[in-house]
Amino acid sequence: MSSITVAKVLNNNVIIAEHPQYAEVVVIGKGIGFNRKVRDHINLSSVEKMFILRSREEQEQYKQLVPQVDERLIEVVQEIVLHIMHSSRQPLNEHIHIALTDHISFAIRRHEQDIAIHNPFLYETKEIYPEEYSMAEYAVDRINEAMGVTLPADEVGFVALHIVSAISNRHISEVKEHSQLIGDLVNLVENILEYHIPRESLDYSRLVTHLRFVLERLRRGEAVLETSSLDGLMKREYPEMYSLSWKLTKVIEQRMRIPVYPAEVSYLTIHLQRLAQKKEDEADMRQSTDGQ
């Protein structure tokens, strides 16, 4: 049976080992280094309970990180990564071990120094990535319990983006850009309509979900079926919302540097008109109430 050979023990949960296929690797696993000595052999049959960093770059970054963080954090992050793997049923980019450990370590340090960082895209992240957000809630709860801290809800949003990055194999900066772009688009809609969309409302959920699908289609290069009859109808019946829809698509094009299919404008107009109608209905209701 294949095995790895211990080359160096970094702590109870991290070792450097010789792998029969990948040469030197960093191995992360609960208790993997406990009572281990150089040249000890560990069967690869236990690989389900440990992670092997194969990338040389990831290995070097993790080696530098390990001495700087609490060993309990390394253990709980491994538990969280296992939870994410089982929940998502997808392979994860191994950079999550570094990114999540480093982020949480810094978040705990900020918490101890009473430095609060507001997450302006918390609601957008929750709407765009509900499954990953749920995993992040679990992660922050486990960190709070294991490390004896009380990280704020804002951290759930930040952790969720790291999870999205690992599952989708996209860089965290791209994931953040999408959340920020959607947040900016929603703000633009609210400013032009002069109407605040309640963050827990179905209207908000619908708009954010639609914008998310627009960005995902653009990222994957998917075309949207042209509907000239619908386009003409939207332009004729809802000129103001049609114009706003064009403004939004131009912002998307500038930020993503990808052309937006004209058909997207028509579909987006439908969502915007629903919001405009909601604003009008609420105004009528207020006038009716005031007139009584």
C-alpha cells in the first residue's frame, strides 16, 4: 500500500512529507503530526481525513503561514474545509487552506484589537451565493466556538466569498468584483428610482438574482436569445426603465470589459418596471392613508 514519509513535523496538524507521486508535499490533518518522527510512514488510505498541498507555490506560502497562527485555528479550518467539501460535493482549489486560515487569523486579530470592518456587500453575497453563505455561517460559528471569539456577521460574507472562490476555482478578487458590481448596480437603480429596495424583500432577491445570472452568462460566454418583439415592446411601453436598463448594461460592460447582448436589456427592463410599479403602488397607498 502506498504511503507518505515524514520529512518534517511543523506542528500536531501539519507535516512536510515525501509523496510517491508528488515528491515533497505539505500534509494537513487533525493530529497528523502528533508523535510523528522523521522517516515515519503514513498510509495514504487515510487521505480522506487530510489534505495534501501539491502546488509548490501553495506549499511555500503555507509553510510561512503555519508558525504565525494558532494551532487550534489550523485544526478548525481543516474541519471547515471538510464540511465545505462534503456539503458542496465538489473538489476545492487547495488555495482555500491558505486563504481561509490567513483571513480568519487576521479577523481574530482585528476582533481582539476592537477594529471593526464593515462588509458593504453582505446582503448581495447572501443573495448571490446562498449555499456558500450557509457554509460560511457554519464556519464562523465553529471558529467562534473553537477560538473563544465572537466574530461579527460581516465576516460571514467575507468567508462566503472565499468558499465561492474555492468551489468555482476562480480567484477571490474576481468573486469580490462580482459582488461589488452587483451592489453598485443596485445602488444605481435605487438612486435613479429614488426608492430604497428592502434588503429582505422578494423584489431585492429577484433583482440581485437576475443580475447575478447576467454576470454568470457573460463570464461563461453564453448568448441570450434575441427577441426583437420583446425589445420593441419594452422600449415603447417602459421607456424610462428601458433607458435605465441600458445604463446598467453599460456599467457592466465597462467593469467586466465584455459586451452585453442587447436582449439582456429587455429582460432587465421587466425587473426594473416591477420595482417602479412597486414604488408607485406604495406612494398611492401612502396618499390614500394620508387622505383618510
